[in-house]
Amino acid sequence: MERKRFLGSLSLLAVLVVGLLVPGCAKPAPEAEVLVPPYVESQSVTINPGKTALIIVDCQNDFLKLGGKLGPSDEAGADYCAEVVSHIKVLSDKCRVANMPIIYTQDYHQPNDPEFAIWPPHCLVGTSGQEEVPELTPQTGDYVLLKGGKTVSYDCFYASYKPNEMESELKSLGVDTVIVTGTVSNICVYCAVVGCAQRGYKTIVPRNCIASLTPAGERLALSQFSSLYAVTVTESDKITFK
Ligand SMILES: [Zn+2]
């Protein structure tokens, strides 16, 4: 009986693996747990600072601080968010020294924002929750793009208040490469990464500089970046500036 169950498990694994390898539609497994294809991680990435912009997605108090409207629910979550922020801070300092442009995106919601049909109210205009976390406060010369007013305002290419704002800013900077950081890995970061990649920018995601709600969400995002969009997944200390 045990052997039968073991063989049954093996068959299931085989079905899952084959499902991952064969490029075609497959009926989803009924089990709660499924395998996510691994992503490729680059051990060394060299960028030209003159042609690269850093994008910091939604690093606002309401998302990353304890007590934030959609923030971490406990100390462990807060520590995780703080660690991600510290990695972004180190990277952004390096970018500033190299005179690289930095683009911030921020949720910026009015009290009646349509997105609140899905999420509790957050990042309300005029509140401290809407503000960037203090560690990453934008500086003179940085660009801040505000998102809101749409059914969902995840996508900085779609949900900016000024039409085509992200496209215009990237174009005016004359960059061909972007490094995308911030939160949440499989929501607003995902949209920014896919938006950049689809528009032909060489896109780099340092995985220690993105924050996720769940490990599964992050793993899925990284897998999609790597396998579908030719995004370079790495860690921030593996990026060197030429
Ligand atoms: Zn929002």
C-alpha cells in the first residue's frame, strides 16, 4: 500500500515536471502545491551608469513600515522590509555617486479611489503612509511618478496621472537599461519590470532589493522575469559599474 502511494507520488511528480518542460497548455494539478520553474541568477552584471536608470517602486510607509495600511503585520515582517530597504539604500547611494538618474513610483490615492474596491484604503494623499520611507527620501533631481485613480494602479506605465509619463521620462533620460527595485515583487514591481522589458529596455532585478507578500509570489515573479522576459535576475552586490 505504501509502495503504491509512493509510486503514485512519483507519477504526480513526473506529470508536474513534464508539465513544466513541455511548452503547451496542461491541465493544472488539483494539489495545493505545484512547482514553479527555477529562475536563472546572474553572478556578475556590469552596467554603464551613463545609460542606466534606477527605478524604486512604491517604497512607501504604508507598504513597508509596521503600522502601515498594507504594511508588515509583525516585527519579523518589518525586519524583512527593513532589510530590503537597506539593500536599496546601498544600491541607490552607489547610483547617486555614479550620477545615475533615479525614478521613484508612488501610490497616490484620493479617498474615493476605485482601487479601494480591492484593497483597504492606503497611500492616501496628505498622509504619512503615502510618503516614501525616510531611508529612501527622494532628493533634488530625482523623478517621482504618482499612480492612482484607476481600477488598479499597479502599473507605472498605465496608472500614472500624466499620460505616458514613464515612457516620456525614460526616453528623455536616454537610457537603454533599467534596474528595478521596490515592492511588491509580483504586483507593482512586476508591472514595472514587464513594462520596461516589453519596451526594449535591458532590465535588471536585484532580488535582494524587492519585497514580497509571500515567498511564492516572489518566486513566481522571478521565474516569469527570467523565463519570459529575458530579465537579468541578480543580487545588488553583484552589479558593477563600468
Ligand atoms: Zn494602491
